[in-house]
Amino acid sequence: MQNVVSRLGEWIKKNKVEFIILTVILILGAFLRLFKIDEYMTFLGDEGRDVIIVRRFLVYGDIFLIGPGTSIGNMYLGPLYYYLMAPVLWLGNFSPVAPAAMIALLGVTTVAFVWYIAREWFGKNAAFIAALLYAIAPTVIIYSRSSWNPNIMPFFSLLCIFAIWRVVTTKKLFWLPILGISYAFVLQSHYLGLLLAPTLAVFWLYAFWLFRKDKKLRSYILYTIFAILLFAGLMSPLVIFDSRHDWRNFDAIKKFFTERQATVSARPWNAFPSLWPLTQEISARLLAGRNEILGSWAALAVLGGVTLVMKEARKLNKTTFLAFTLLILWLATALVGLGLYKQEIYDHYYGFFFAAPFILLGGLAGHLINKAKIRGWWIVGFFLVFLVYFNFLDNPLNYPPNRQLARTMEVARKIEVESAGNKFNLAVIAERNYEDAYQYFLEAWGTGVTDIDPLKYQETITKQLFVVCELSEEKCDPTHNSKTEVANFGWSEIAEKWEISGVILYKLVHVEI
């Protein structure tokens, strides 16, 4: 550790200007992610569910073997994200802001990681361009300041790429166990991390060939087996859960990939028509501040730069050529995989390659500067001004905060007061939210919130039901709503009604028949 600190101190002395610029970028990235994070963070049903589960683990010792469910396919992820949350939630005195701050700090770390990798691969200029654009990208910022399992994927996927890179270029085998651990985190944050596997496999095979030439193949295989065992160990809770529940998760995954009419296509060529539209969309959402026109120009610029670099492949040094190859393969497999997916593609699906377009663009810009000198600086500078401008134009801080956390707490506090210390049931009527966000605070504050269990109806039904309606009043109709939590309460009437922070809170009581 002392050696690392000493080397860092020496590097700072030799590169003071570079260190100052990097520090400014990191401060900017931290500000954009942490400023008023409690007001801008997402806190809805999914986030409430997560903190409920982790709090029960910390308070009651409830061990969990699975993580959150996926939005489609009825599949479950592994529990690593929950265990990652646990110490942070405890240190934050059970405030949901603490895990969100952890994600923000991990996002700032990823900015530094992008800089480090781009510098190692392509030099100073490339590193600053990649890190700056990653620090200010609106989509990246949005997914860097809320506690959600997919939000750890950018860091761990980049760590996977860096680990296999180090195995190939330095032949230091301790990076293989790091790869096994980090890939387990990737897969347990989102199953789209499977699309990272082809790139890792190709470079693993390349390293296999290099170690075979150096007659160190036995050590390479042993470290690979160790990495696989670490990966399997981290994935094992999910397997244990599955074995206890008739392999329902395995069956869901199998069904997702075998019944492909509405999920994925098995024919790689079916992705071709989607490749260019996807490239434009990714470029707009990540590089161009979500501006579609600038995103198309950025996609063309990247495509043109990649074509030029490939034509000059023989003139590139080995490190640069290998780095471009890795990035192109990483992005190509991502595009083909997403092109085969038949469902709607959301921004967080890009998490396993968030960093790739930024590093690639930085590398291409650095290559142009090195080749064309002053003229290259003018071209890069002109284009960079537009990218920076539109990224700042769409910066999330330019919009009013959602205050979801504060609203949830305010409504929950009102329920606590009106329940008067008695037991009660809870329901939420909304388009994109459900009970767990409110229930987290109601549980933490020791209220009598009770879930209705149809198998234990008499024990779990109470004399009052609080219904939080986040729709317009004419769409609420809490006494006749088909929501399970409302229907299970039985015949009811509205006893009282309040409007709080833009939502309507109803208190329902039973109607004697």
C-alpha cells in the first residue's frame, strides 16, 4: 500500500497539470451525481423493496439467496447487490439515501477508471476527452445516483474488460480471479451481462495462445479454474434457492431463450437491420446529450474513425491496435445482442457497455490529434464543443427534482398518524409504483402495517385500509379498484381523504353487509 501511495505521489509531481485537470473532471462528476441526491434520486416500489429486504437482513437476520426479479421473463437475479447495499444502509442509519450515495461514488470511481484505461490505451488527450464526456453524460448521471441493481454494472463490466486486458498484456494471472468476481457482479446486476461473455471469451482464448507459446499454460489453466470457482461460489446462492424451489428460475431462463417468438431471435443475421438505428440511438443516448441529430453525427464520426483506424491497422503499435480491437468487439457483440432482442430497449440495458463508446471516441480523437496535430485539435475541439454543450443542456440538474423520497416519507408519516397505533393494510394505485416504497418507512417506524395473506386471511385483514393514489382523482375509485391489495380487503367505503404532496390518500373501512 505504501508503495502504491509513493508511486502515486511521484506521478502527481511529474504530471501536475494532468492531475489538476483530472481532479476538476472528478469534482464535476461528483457534483453532478451527489448534488441534492436525496431530492433527485429515484425512490419507488423497486427501491423500497430493496431496502426492505436489506433492512430485514440487518435487523432480523433474514438471509436472502436471490436478488430482485427481472422486468420480463419471471427470472431472478443473484443477491450480490443486496449484500453490497447492507453495510452502506447500516452506516447510513437505514436511510435510503446511503445506498444511492454509494452508487454515485461508484459512478465517480468509474469516471476515474475510464480516464485511467483510456490513458493507458491511447494517451492523455484521449483520456481527458473520454472522462469528461462520461462525467457529464445525462444518461450516465441518471443511472449513477439511484440505488438500483443495474446501476453497478458499468463499473464491474469495465473491471471485467480491464482484467482480461491485463491478463493479455501483462500476463499477471491474479487478474483472472478478479475477472471471475467482477463478472459475477455483472450477471447479478442484469442478465444482459451475458453479452459481455463473447468479448471476454475471445480475449481469454488469445491469452491462452500467448501462454501456450510461453510454456506457462498450466499456471494459466489453474488460475482460470480458480476464477471459475470464485464465480461459481458467488453465483451459488441463486443455485441453492433454485434447487429448493423446483428450479423455477432455471425454467424461466430456459423458457425465455427457447420460446423466442416475443423475446429474442436465434438467427444473428436478423440483427443486421437494427444495427445502424441502434448505433444512432446509443450514440444519442450516451454521447450526444440525448440529442438525436447530434447523436447521428457522432455515430457517423465514430464509424468513420473506426474505418480509418482499421485501414491504418499496420501502422498502429500493438497496444493501440489491441485496444481498438477490444473496444470494437465489445460494442459489436452488444449491438448484435441488442439487435436480436425483440422487446423495448431501455437506457439501463446499455450498462454493460456504458464506458465503451466514450473510450472509443476518446481513442479516435487522440489518434486524430496525434496524426493531424494542430488541424486534428481544431477538428476534435469543434466537435467536442457541441458534445459538451448538448450534454450540459440536457443535464438532469436543469430539471426540477422529483422529490420522490420526501413525498413518500410525508405520505407515510400521515398514515402513521392516522392509523393511531392500530394495525392497517396498505395499497397503492399508480402507473409505475407499488406499496414497498411507503411500506419501508412504515415498517422502519414500527407501525402496524400488515400485508393481507389470503392463506391467513383472518389474521392479516385489519379494520382499515390506507390507499395511496398517484393518479388523477377521477381515476382512483379506491373502493372498486381491481388492485389485489384493495380487492382482498373486501367491501369498503371511504372514511376520510387527504391530498398530500400531489397524491391522494384514502382511509377505507369495511362496510357491513
